[in-house]
Amino acid sequence: MKKLITNANVFNGTDNKLVENVSVLIEDNLIIKIGDIDPSTADEVIDAKGGTVMPGLIDAHVHITLSGSFDVMDSMTREEMAIRSAKISKEMLMRGFTTCRDVGGNTLGLKNAIDSGYATGPRILPSQAAISQTCGHSDYRQNQAQERLANGHEDSPLMKSGTFKVADGRTEVLRAVREQLFKGASQIKIMAGGGASSTFDPLDTLQYTLDEMKAAVEAASDYGTYVAAHIHTTPAMLRAAEAGVMCFEHATIMDDEIAKIIKDKGIWVVPSYFTASLIAERKIPLPNEETYKKTERVGKAMFKSADLIKKYGIENLAYGTDCVGTSNVHETQMQELGAIEKTFDTITALRMATSNCGRLFEMSTYQHPYQEGKLGQIIEGAYADLLIIDGNPLEGVDCVMSDDAKKVIMKDGEVYKNTL
């Protein structure tokens, strides 16, 4: 089956200019040619009417299964979490996000259902359970009466769901990483420092010893993939960099030393500027005053770290929203694009949400579940994951953020929206 998009301008995901007045030929689920193409060669023609073809958006930091506050989710069955996750994933695709990396959630079943046509949503690169030490950011017991039971079982339904995993010491960490790989993880997520949303781990705590972190990196590397770390403070980032962690989620409280190391080692940074602005202004409901204080600190610091990113020319930046909660919270996913544009510039925002994420995901090598084509680019040999926008994204991201301006949403060669 061949589809041809005509009368289009193309933003390829990388260049700061459009390829003007071309056609895009798609065969099955891949882009096979861009240029002057005879419409008679196609089975179906879509007239872009002068709109911009651009890559489908990619979010490198999602939690699809986290569809409520943690205390509410602690009362959900797995079936309820799964049904809510399916709704969130469909809404994500209809916002124009054709791929995501889930960095803490039992999402393999949802991914498989989407890939096989039993559910609707973006491509998912699962991390499965996010791993931490006891009393770390994955230890989501809601009170001090909840105890870890024998043989590693948890007295917390949320932890039992496979969203979080506690492992202590080299042997347990190796086993936990290998367990997530067995369950279909494309990459590994660990918690390398304190969290803003969790109650019992102060933000400045160092979590995991250097040896434990190295164990996670070794086990992931042996399977051709990498470790991403939830991380806020400079001391935690220094330890993680030494251990070989290659992706910092948040990287909030930087100094010059760690910024230079991030640049020199090519470590990826996945910030969340829109969420940071919300938590800095106490616009996200939280359970207690201590948590509000932690999140305020994180929100205000993240924008200061952006100055260091600019100063040292850190280019390995990927789009991540870190939305947790009901559908109305996940609906803010698109707002991150505008927050990045305001913090940096338009082309940085567009690259972070497209080709940069594609490059980051390639670090999963043979653990990458989508190896047939490129992600995040409009080039020959890329997946036919694309949007047709009424407007020029390079002149400002407002047209990408507008649902009305997104005339076509296509994933894997299949059209999910067409209002041309």
C-alpha cells in the first residue's frame, strides 16, 4: 500500500529550514521517497494544501500507568490501572505524540496491545519498573506502617503493580535490572537521588552507592542498552556520571563542574520545564507541606540549570513531560513545547521533541523495539510517523501546540486524524 502526500513543505526534524513544495511517498509504514513524485505511483493521495509535514512528536519521559495521585493508585487494581492507561495512551496519540519512552510503569502489555492493533496509542519504549534502594524514590509506601515483607514482597499495591522496584546491594540490583530486561525493558530506569513527589526520601539524599550504580550500568550494557537516572542534585549526578549512567532525568540542581562533565561525556538530559513552572508555583496538588517545599525548590532550580546548558553547549537534550495524574494532567503534555521554546528557542524545542529523542532511543541498540526505520525524522527510511501542520513550525511552536492546526496525525503509515 502506497500513500502519497502532495503539496507539502517538510520540516525534517533537524534542519532550521523547510524543504519546500515536495511530495512524500510512503510504502506500508516507511517513508521511501521525498521529492517530485508522480501521483499515479500511489494508491492513495493526501493533499497537504501547502501545510508542513513534520515528524510525529516524541515524549521521552512519560508515566502512562500513573493515572492518579499515589494514594488513589494505591487503592486501584491492576485491571483499573490498565484500563485507565489505555485511555491516556489514546489521548496521547491524538495530541500528535507517536512515540514515547515510559520511565516507570508496567507498560509492556499496553505496548504489545498497541503494536498488535488491540489498543490505540503511541509506540512505547518501556523501562518497566523504576528501581531504587529501600527508602529511595521508588519506595512509595504511603506511610511508615507499610513494611517490606519477606522475599521482597511489598505492602503497597502501587509497588506490587510493577511500577516501582526496590533492590539493595550489587546482587539485588543486578537481579532487578535483569528482571526488567526479561519483562521487555528497552532501557533501565534507576532512582539515583531524592525525589520531590515522594515523602520519605529528602531531595539531597544520595541514593545507590557507586558500586550499586555500576552494577545497574553493567547489567544494562551487557544487554546492549543504557541506564537513565532520576536525579536532581550535583553530588548525585557526579556519582552517576562516574558509574556510567548516560541519561539524566531532570538534572535540576547543576553546577559548572557537572555541566562540563555532562557535555564532555555526551550524557543526555531530559528536563521538564512546564511541569517545573507548575510545581514552583504550587499549581499541582500535593499531599503535604514538606512535599510542596521540595517541589518548589526543584521547579525554581530547573530554570537556572538551563543557563548552564546554554553556557556549555549541551546538545543532547530530549523532550520529557513527567506528567503524573488523571487525564487532565496528561493533557498538559503539549505545553512543554512552548516552555522549551521560551527557555531556549524554537528549533531547540522542535529538535528535542523529534530527532533528538530518536537519537537518544538508538542507545537501546538491539533492545530497541522499533528497528525497521528511523524515529523523529522525515527522511527516506524513516517510519511514517508524521503530522501535517497548518503553518510553519520554524516560525513558532504555537501551530504545533494547536489541535486545530494539526490537520493529519499518522503513525506507522496509518492515518488517525485527517481534517484537511
